[in-house]
Amino acid sequence: MTKKRNGNNGNTEGLKRLLVKFVGGEKEPQEVLIGPGTTTADLLRELDLNTNNFSLGKGQADEVFGADEALYPQLDDGGLVYASSQVIAGQ
Amino acid sequence: MGLFTNLTKKFKKKPVVRVITPQQPKPRIVQPDNTPLYVKRGWAKNGNTYHGYYRTRYGAFRGEITRRGDKFNVYIFKPPVEQIKKHSRWPCFHQGRNDKWRIALARNPNDGDISAIIIYVERIIIESFTR
């Protein structure tokens, strides 16, 4: 289900509403609206998060979105995404 | 008869009637749970050290993460070595004593969030089994 026209908040038709939670729990969860074509990097930038330092996922370890991956087709309206810091193993 | 009628009238109780005005149920706004992921996953903090399990569909592996300022020492006990050997991050696993392996990090979470480390190690385990 996607958002229909809302007189108070402008036209949100075709947008999906998501809740972004931060895995560390130190930042408050944020609601966002995304349109078709929105990538992980677009959303992170909108949240003032450095795209090199953060990633988005569905909360499970194997469900992390790539930086250029389009989020819109992969998430449902009212869905939940998790933002977490980038960690890289290295010697 | 007249006396009985008078007494009945005198002691006749008035029925108790109370009109309850219907109240609109107050909307309950449920706030999203903001518990850190490491707490939800059952990791416990003891000083600067966290203990818990890296949980994947391929098994749960005991872990330990120690914080030293903005750096983290990450350990896993009895990891699935045969699988992880196939992973590109295998050289970052260093065997210590008693099946305790250290996972060297090139990049630590910049917000000091150990939940990100837990997710990352779980991802390596999952990738090791699926590649």
C-alpha cells in the first residue's frame, strides 16, 4: 500500500513511509518518505549520515542493502529499516 | 389499607439509574522500541566487555567484544573454521588460546556501536556458509 494524496502534507502519492531505526539505539528512530528510485545512499544523505560510514539493512545480517541499491521495490510502505555503522575486517 | 400504602410509599427505594456517557477511546500511540540491537540480541555488558552470541541460521557462536576507546577487540569462540576459510576475510581471523579467535577490524564503527560489529560478524558467518 502506498500513500495517497494528503491535503495537509502535500502530495505523497506513490511514496512509501518507512521507519529508520539506528541499531545502536542512541538516536531516535526517524520516519521518512521515499519515492521510486531512492537508493541507500540517497536516504543516508537525507539523514545526514555519511554514506561511507553507514549502511542500511532489514536488521538481519544477510539483508544489508548496497549503497546504490534501489530501496523502493524492496521495502513495503510502513516498513522498517536499520541504519548501522560500517565495520570492515582487516589485518 | 391506607396505612399500608403510606408505609410502602415511604420505604420504597428509588431505583438507581446512572447514565454513562459514552467516551471516545483515547488513541494509544505506540512509540517504536529504541532498545539497542545488542541488548535485543541478548548481549550483556560487563565494564568495557560485551558477551553474547553471534546468531545465524547456521548456528550460534559465542562472542566477546572489548572496547578500548574508539577501537574494539572482537572475538569469536569455536568459529566454523572450515567455512570461514573460504571467505575473503579469513586472513582477519587470528587464532588465540582455547578456541578463541580474534577478528581484526580495519574499520571500527565510527559511532562506537557494537551492534554494527555483531551484524558484521554474523554476515561473515552467513556468507561463509552460502558462498
